[in-house]
Amino acid sequence: MTLKSTTRIFLAAALASVSLAAVADYPDKPVRVIVPFAPGGTTDIIARVVADQIQVSLGQPMIVENRGGAGGMLGATEIARSQADGYTVGIATVSTTAAVPSLNPKTPYDPTVDFTSIINIAATPNVLAVHPSFPAKDFKAFLQLVKANPGKYSFASSGAGGIGHLQMELFKSITNTFITHIPYRGAGPALTDTIAGQVPIIFDNLPSALPFIKDNRLLALAVAAPNRLPMLPNVPTFKELGLEPVNRMAYYGLHGPKNLPRPVVAKLHASVKKTLENPATRKRIEETGSIVIGNTPEQFAAETKAEYAVYKRVVEQQKLKLD
């Protein structure tokens, strides 16, 4: 063995030792949690509830940073391009890991290979809602009205390619209706304009819309959920209405860039899992209308791949393109 090869082996062993030590000490500084949407939406709510608690078990601050734009693509891209050391992770949503990349051919990441899945935190129903001034007050009347007036009404979403956008496009294709899409930079701004009456219709995640529904500032017409929800017992599911393909819930999980060290994944997973077992945390999440999940990294990886395949087919079948 030459001196040069011996030196290379020694350096490799030294680097591996340093790397293992760094992983063992993880985390020894604050961890960034990127939320790929503006403040105020469901993604932001879930992220902050969990981050506030897991920083206790990790012993380091979990700093939530909002990076909204392009239906969540900008924030997701930042997560994907981060160093794989566990100090930048983020919230994975159906929009960022399925809907947006299935619609936008310029998405700078592949959701099936460019992330490391950690845990699915919660699943949330989606809701079709209108401003109280909207002429139709139930789903049957709503459908009749939009069918009779193609292009007259518009709907708000968290952004082009977001889950609210694609679910409404799926709804439109099934019901043969035409409702104009108004994209926003996140669910928060979309909700603000819908509540103000600037846009009459929204397809949004229930947790962010629910407070305004309870305050009668939005009227819920239908929900995407397995069954009717206790907090909205009079609102039918899309399955009940004969629109089962639209009856899909959204997920909110934690993931990081690809090649995240397994010990880091295990530590983050264990911290989130422990947090989700806390009755107070579960109550806070469930009060938003979400269902706590807390599955394994492997199960969450399989979920994201399956959801991406579903929306890829929707985009192809409906021939959807970015405006």
C-alpha cells in the first residue's frame, strides 16, 4: 500500500468519525423549519404547533420560517437544496410534493427522490366554501348556479398547482363547470380576500378556513373527508354528493433534503412522535379539524409517491397547464 493511498484511507476514516460525532451530537444548534406557504394557512398552523413542542425534547430552538410563493414550490426548493445535516427541514404538503410538481414541468425538484421523508404529522379535510353574500346557500344550488353561469364566478386558491387549485380543477372537470381560478401566494392571502368578498369561492384546507366558517364569515358547502365531520355535521362530503374522486384529504408532514442521515431522521421522528402523543398537542391539532397520523418514514415516503402519481394522472387526463 502506498503512502498516498494510506493517507486517503486515514482522511476518509477521520471524516467519517467527525461525521458520526456530529450526528451523535445532533442538534447542537437551532433547526430551521421551512413552511412553504405564507403565515396564517393550515401548513403554518400545523408547523408552529409541533415546532413549539419538539424543540423541548430536542433541546434546541425550532425556528419556523415562511417561504411562500409558486404554490409552495419556492419553499420546497429551498428544503431540497439545503445541506443534508438536519439543520434545515420543512413541512411536506400534497401541494409541494404532488400537485405542484405534477402540473409545473419547471419544478426544480423531483418529489420522489429529492427529499427524505420523516413523518406524516396530520391529515386534513379540504372544504369548498363561499362568501355569505354568494347567492347559493347549499351545494345543490351552488352547482346549479355555476353551471348556468360559466366563467361568471371565480375561486381563490393558495397558488397555481396547489391542492386547492387541482382539487377544484378536478371538480370542474367532473361537473362540467367553468369557474375562474385566482391564485394567491398562500392560503392566508386567499382566505383574506374571500372573507372580504373580493373572491366569492375558495377551496381550502379545513383548519385554516374553519374559524371563519364558525364565525359565519364563510359558508361551507362540501368537505373532502371520509365521513361528515363533528364540527360541520350538516355539511356533506364530496363522496355523498357523488364526487368521490374529489374526496381526498391533504397531509402535513416533516421532511428534509435527500440523503439525510438515518440517525437524524430517527431522532426527529422520535421527537415528533413523542409530541403527537401529548394529549394537549393532539387536542390542539384536532381542534383545527385535522386528524393526527404519526406514521413511519417509510410509510410517509410511500404516501407522497402515491399522491404524486394520482395528481400526475389528473393533470394528464384534464390536460391542465400553468396559465
